[in-house]
Amino acid sequence: MLGTFALYILAWAYPTFPGDEGALLRLQALRTDLLDRTAVGIANLGLFWVFVPAAMILVGCLFLARCYADAAMVTAGLVVIGIGNGLKLVVGRPRPEYHLFDSVQSSFSFPSGHTLLAVVMGGVLVYLVGRWVKPLALRRAIQIGLILTVIAMGASRVYLGVHWPSDVIGSYVFGVMALVGLIGLRNALASVR
């Protein structure tokens, strides 16, 4: 936790970390039409009007299935994502100027909201799939697909030039730490029954 706090203090103090610009430019040097379309498609999964309705449908289904602790975990995950976006205002780090497309990004850069969303919601789904999906091969295939999507979200944000690599790393660190807390919350609520 102290390491995460230190990372956020450093992001507040410095507009970039050593290696940020070089890593971003190396990733963009791989540019192809296919990568462009893929990165935009993955980034679109993190749009507010895409993930909020999907999360609300999931919460509704969990309530209908009487999986109240799971529903609370997903809802708390949305709160964590909101906190992460609020931290952008506190850190106040400007975005890179390497946008591949006309940018509509107006908020600050650190942490990457799209990446935090992917880590938290993807991690919650990996956990829930582990509990619900019984055939081992299917369970692992779904979990691997979710993990690859989380990784791809972070890479897409750097590739598109709207985040520094350290913005994405900050989201991964904060997201994993929050995910541990969310699973702990879920398990505590489930044991109250």
C-alpha cells in the first residue's frame, strides 16, 4: 500500500517517469491498420455508456440469483473506479501529446481510468468465473481471455498515445490492490449469512 501511495506521489510530482516517452514511441512504431482498429475497439469497452450498463445488468442478475455478496463486490468495484477517476484530479498529470487520432480526452492522465476499469471489473469477473464455471478447460479459457483483455486495455491506451506507460502501471497497481480488498469484502459478506 505504501508503494502505491509513493507511486501516486511521484506521478503528482513528475509529468513523466524515466522511459515513458521511449516506451510509448516504441509501441507506436508497431503501428498497423489492424492494431489501430484493435486498440480503438478495446478502448471502446471502457467507455462509460458501455461498461456502466453492462455492470448494472450483471448486478441485477446477481441480485436475481440471490448472490448478494457478489453483487456487492461488483458495486464496490464501480466505487473503486470512481475513486480512481477522482485521483486523476488530485494527481493532475497532463496527457501525452502523441495521440494517433484526434483526441477527445480532456481529463488528466494518471491513473488510466480505462485500465483501472479493466483491472477491477476484469479481476472481479475472473474471480466469479472461478466460482461459477465448473468445467476446468472452459473456466481457464474464459479467465485467460479476461486477463488478456485487461493487459490489452493498458497496452491500447499507451498505443493510442492517450496515456504514459506509468499511467497504466499505476492503474494496474491500484487495481490489483483494490481487487484484493473487493474479494475480501465479498468473502466477509458471504460469511455473514
